[in-house]
Amino acid sequence: MMASLLPAFARSQAPDETAALLRLLLPAMLHEPDLSIRVHPAVADGLRQDLAALLAGQTNVTWVTSDSMEPGDVSVRWNGGTMVRDTTALCAQVAALVMPHKTPSDTNQESQDGQ
């Protein structure tokens, strides 16, 4: 069940979570002459609009879209650094933390649910 729940939840929260993360990160990056922000095409236009005022005239920003990314993924690159948020990796980390603590009844319930 968790294998399907976490990615679905991450996708449903993707635009808001990605925008919030960028609003936290980008003020510290405005001194950089060039930034490259890579996101899924489904969230690109909304993020551009949401962050336009923050980025206006501050730095040269190149927006790159990639179908290979999840809607909640984002990669920001600047001279000498990179920040990546990877939904698949985050879900795997959560699963690795939770799975050792599952009880036999959790496993039986997932089997009955078809998960």
C-alpha cells in the first residue's frame, strides 16, 4: 500500500511543495549570475509565474523542462553547486525507514488489499 500511496501523495502536493522549496532556496541564490531550474513540464508554467517577482531582474534564470522528472522533482544548478529534490528517492527513503517497523498484520492487510 505504501508503495502506491507515497508517490501518489507526492504528485498531488508537487506544485505547492516545489514552489515552497524554491521560495526558500532562491533568495540565497540571487547573487549567482546564472541559475538553471529543471522541473517537470506540468509544473513549469505555474512555478515561473509564482516565482517571477522573486527572480525579477536579480539573476539570469534558464528554465528547463524534463518529462523524465516527476512533477515534484526539481533541480537547481548554479556555478559550483546543485540542489536536487527527487521524489522517487525520497519515497524510497521513507519506505526504508517504515518497512522495518511493519507488523505481520500490516503485511496481511496489504495482501488482502491487493498491494
